[in-house]
Amino acid sequence: MANYTVQLTAPAGVYPFNTVRVSLTCAGQPQQIQNMILTPNVAVSHVFDIANGTWDLEISGAGFVPENEQNIVVNGNAVNAKNLDVVWYTLHTDRNRDGILDNAGLLNQVTPTAITYGTAGIGAIIPVNCNRDGNNTARGYADNQDQRVNGNNDLVTGTSRLELRRNALGPNAGAPAVPVGWSLLLTVIGTLGENPARQHLRIFNGILNNSTEIIGPETTDNVAITTATIGASKLYALEAVRFAGNGFTSGQIRIALHVIQPEVTGIGNPTYLFADRVVVARWIGNHHLQEVTRMYVADANNAQFRVDLGAAAGADNPVIPVTVGDPANATPTAVPYLNGNVWANYRGGALPAGDDRWMRDTIVSGHCTWPGNGTGVENKDVFMKTHRWRHLQNWVYESLISANVGISYPAAGSADAITSANSGGNIAVTPPVQKTVNGVVTPYRYGRIYYGHNRYHRVDASSRNFMAAQNMQAPIILDTDWLEVGHVDEMMTFVPNNNAANAFKKWKLLVASPAEAYRVMTAARAAHGGARVLNRAVWNNGTNSFNYTSLQIHERQWDNVNARYRHVGVNVGATINDFLGNGQAPLLNPRNLPAQLRYTYQQLRTWNVNGVEVIINRNVNLLKQAFDLDDTDIIKVPVIFFPESYNDGDFTFADKVSGWTIGRDNGFNVYPGKQGGFQCGALTGDMPNMFVGNDRLMIPKPFGPWIEDNTNPNHGYDLFEHNLSQKIAAIGGGPTCDFIDDWDDYHVALGEIHCGTNELRDRYDGQTAYGNARYANWWTAVDA
């Protein structure tokens, strides 16, 4: 028998391995096995008591290059000393978000254990590469909807980095001899309960233009990689396929590198792993304190409107360039969505080209930022495509999407219903606000999304889940059931108040108010009872007087000859005395259709002041519950509404405008939006439905009472315009009011300027607003 000493010296340095298995075998003798715990740069020995003979020595362990020495002749005591090599593979992401790939995480663990934010936040942030950088991207597709890197710009600004590294220490560290049998397996793993991870993230086979997908929706969730391919290190480009939302609530994915050493764990079995948890960048909806950098409006036989709008945009400071969308001539474009693991065309194909003037309703303005590769931060304008199937989407996918503008369609491919509530006019964002409860202040530095969602008007679930999953702008749900179209922009908007010292109060809330409209007319009645309302007033130099033309509302009337409803233009021009009197109003009561029954101005007035006003105030109270909103923050804007349609069903006592009045009064004694009541449209121009520019408000002309006044440069003025202009001027250094005639192009179709426009905005300068560098980027601004 012999004392055979195996002496092993692990290399100096830091590495996560310390155990090897030592095996001695000899024909006819029992196998000798010993696990040895090693210390870097320290000789560690184990003495085997073995018979003389010819032995084979094998040394193996995770991370250690195996030793296999055969035909060792043992004839007495001996020492076999070996200096071991350590070679291991690691995975690297930009966990600390500084643009530089970090050191490897912990062995056999997911690093970090949780994604966190704030100044010490950790976990790489991956961009949703939903713009179009390269000409090799098919029409209708964004760069993250195909299997390759789409151009050098896409590579630099649209993707993140993942690196696999070979690490080596020991005698052969300069040229490590990696065993032929070693292999790697790269894989993505989702969060329990979510869709497979590969549907959300794409990994390319390099960082060159046209690098192709090796992991992603159209390939697999794991891929074998040879050590020869890695060499000393290899970089891979990453992109997210979608934002957090349906089937991806967390927005998080684990990327794991499994290293397989067959001599340790057998063929195909992972020996160890390194894994990083990454998170998809968040979409942030834009608000009105962000500078407008571009305006969009559709060409819809509205040439004069576009001229007037362009003049106001050109007078803004900074000047707002205007891009005209042309849905009537856009190429029909199918909208692709991820159907399982393949891209399919939603709803079976493309819409034909056609008229669609509702630019706001098609897309919601927003942006996305993330840490860049190297220094700096990447920023992309990203519109949320609403769940709306109309002609403008052809222009959106053909022309709007570009290197600078991305599109995300969270509801594409879903079974969600397409309704008016899904439109962008029903999705808005407050400026920065905060909420104080018992002295505890909760800031919303990026504002809060608000939208209407009730019985008759419901935003699709996919879009709601998408907005909530961003976890940035906690949504506020309002009631828009009282409106025929059902959009929040019909009743309110925020305008800048730059004089406010409080960063969370740099705004005023403009709210439509029938009570204010009737108050203004009542105050003017004694002097101007005959002033024309809902008329175009044109000065005639020949007669030194005004020519008045009554405006029209498109009303649904029954055609007895053809036995169908048709829309007929009805003159609605009147006077202050008419609106404050009890004569017959010109429009039909929609409850009694097809009978040609009209209602009185008194019914209209009482219903507006005691019904519509109450419902609007209930929405204001919902905002008061959501953030610190005082009456001094609110500007009442004169708007009169009219009943556009009737809600069938029985009302309750609580639904009555006046409990003292018997019955429903043909719908005028039931709150708008309730069964047995009406849904409304704006009768006068709906001024809150405006475009908020940089230092100008582009406001729909209300066509309120026209007061003749020869001391005025225009020989007169609109009383409602005057009322709002004075209130805006009282802000002090507030924006300029530009009133634009959109009656024939938008108002008669129950929309206004805001509905017909859209915009890009610079991201909010939180560092300046809040006086702290941590608020420059969302991932440091939000709490950990």
C-alpha cells in the first residue's frame, strides 16, 4: 500500500468556485473519490491510501479545467502536485444603468433579486424598439417586429447590450484550453403567470446591422452557444418586443446563461449559471407642461382651418412646425400584432384609404427614455395607438412611424371591443400633481392619466392594463357617460401657470360650465338681450353693420319618404333673450324620435345648469379625491350642451335632476348619462377642447353672444371668448388665446380642435422643476 498525495493549488484571484472532485481508478481496485475544498493560491493536499499499481487520476469541478492523467505507476509513497486553471463564463448587463456593462452577478442566482428604482436602483432597463430606423423594415412594422437589427442607428439607439465573457485564471490564463465538451445555453425566463418570456424580448446574434434573432418570438426561448463562438467575450443586442401590459404585467424578464461541463454534471445538464433580471422601459404619457415640438393635423377638406391653425402654431414661442397627415391617400396598411409566436395582420387585413380627421383619437402622445449604451440617455417619442379601427392608422403606420417616432398598439390582436371611449380624446394626462392625506404627501411627478370609463363608454381592457402596468401615472377614472362621444377632452383641460412657485401647481384646470355660460348671458341681458348667439358675424363696411349667418347643428331626423333617419342641418342661431326665455328651441328631443317634438329653452337651461353642471362637478370632485385640487385652481369655461341621444331604460329617484318635479320631463329631469336621460354634445363651441401650445392656446370659437361695440377693433366681440380671455390673462404671464373657427370641420361632428390635432412634446425637465438631479430620469425619480 502507498500514501499517494494529491496536492492541488488553485490560482490566485477572485472567482466563485472552490470545490473539485478527485478520482483515482485502477483495474481490480476500488475507486478512490474525494471532494477537495480549495483556497486561491494555497496548496491543498489529500493523502490517498492505495495499492501499488497503475492508476488514472481525474480532477473536475465547476469552473475548473479538468485534469485527466492516465497510467500513473504507483510503487510506494508519492506526491502529485498540480496547479489548476479556472475558466468560467459570465453574463453581463447594465444593472446600475450608467451605460457600462457591470460585473457578473452572484453564482446560481438571479441578480438583482428584485428590480428597484431611485438613486440606488438596480436592474438593466431595455428599450421597446418600436420606431423604424431602417429601410429594411416592412410597411406597418416597427423595428421590434422583425428578426434583425434594422440599421446602425437602430443598433446604437434602439437596443441594449448583453455580454457573455470568458474568464480565466491560472497557469494557462493567457490562452486557456477550454475543453471541447464544454457548452453554453442562453435562455430567457418569464414571471410566473405571464406569457412566455420570448414573446417579450429579442436577443440578436451580435451587435452589427442585420444581426439576427437567436432568442425571441419567432425562434426559441433558449439557444445553445459554443465556447468557440464566444472567444474571450461576445456582445449581443437586446430589444423589448412590447411594453408591460396584458400577459406581461411585471415588464420583467430573466436572462440566464447556463454553463455545461459534462465531466461534472453529465451531458446536457447545467453545471452552474449566471442570470440577470431586466425590465422593459416605461411608456410615459405627455402632459401640457411639456414643450410642443411638432403638431399633427389631418387633411380633411379643411384647408382654411389648417391655415388658421398653422398661423397660430407659427406665432407660438417656440414656433410649432405642423405636419399634415393625409389618410385619404395613405397606402392601406395591415396592422401586425404578435399572435402567439408569429406576427399576424390584425382584423384580417387593411382598411382602405379614406377621410379621417380625428388625429387625437387615433394616437396618444407619449415618450420613452432609457439608459443609453455608453454615456447619456436615449429618448424616443412613442405614440400609443388607440384601439380604434379608422383610416388614419394607414398614415400612422406608413408615414408617422419613423426613426424619431415609435408606435405601440397594446390592444392589437385582443378580443376587446372597439368603442368611442378607446379614442385618444378620452385619454389625457394631468401635469405634475400631488396628494396630501393626513399630512402625508404623495407626489405624481409625471402627472396622472385620466380617462372616462363607465357604463356606456368603456376603454378597452388591454389599453387600461397597459397604462396601469407602466406604474408611472396612476390612472384616474372619470364619468363620460353623459357625453355622446364620451371623451374627457370635451369637459376639461389643463393650461400652464408658470408663475406658481409650487412645482405641483404649475397649472390651471379649465372646466366646461353651463352655469357660467348662463351667468354671463344673464349679466349681459339688460344691455345686450338681443345679442346674437350661434351666429357668424361679418362686418359690412358698406352698411357699417354686421351681417349675421345662423350656424347649424347636424340633427338626426326621420325621413318618412325613405323610412329612415337622416342627418339634417338645423339653424340654431338665437339671441341672449331666447336662451334666457321659454320659447321653443330649434332642436328635436331625441327621446321622442321619430316624432318632430322640440323642447323649450327653459328646459334646456334648467337641464344644463342643474343637470349637466352637476355631472361635470362630480367629475371635478373625483379629481379632488385624486390630487390636491382647490376651487382656486379651476377656471370655469362657458359652454352650453344639448341632448344628442337618449338612453333607454328606467331611471331611479336618485337619477332625477329635481326630486320635486314629477316624472322625467321627457328626459330633461334625468341626469345626463343615466337611463331615461340624454347623452350630450356641445351646442356652443366647446372651448376646453383646445390645443395647448407653448405660450398659446388654440381654442375653438364658441360663437357665444356677439356684442356689437364700435370701440373694438373688430366692431364687436364674442362674450364667451372675452370671458375666457380675461380669466387666462388673470393667471399673469399666462398663454395667449387664439380663437379658431372649427365649426363646419369639427364641431358639427361633435369634436373640436383638440380632437383634430396631436403633437410631439419634449420630455419634462424634472431636474429643473424639482431642483434635484435625481429627477432628470424616471428610473431615479421614482421610489425604489
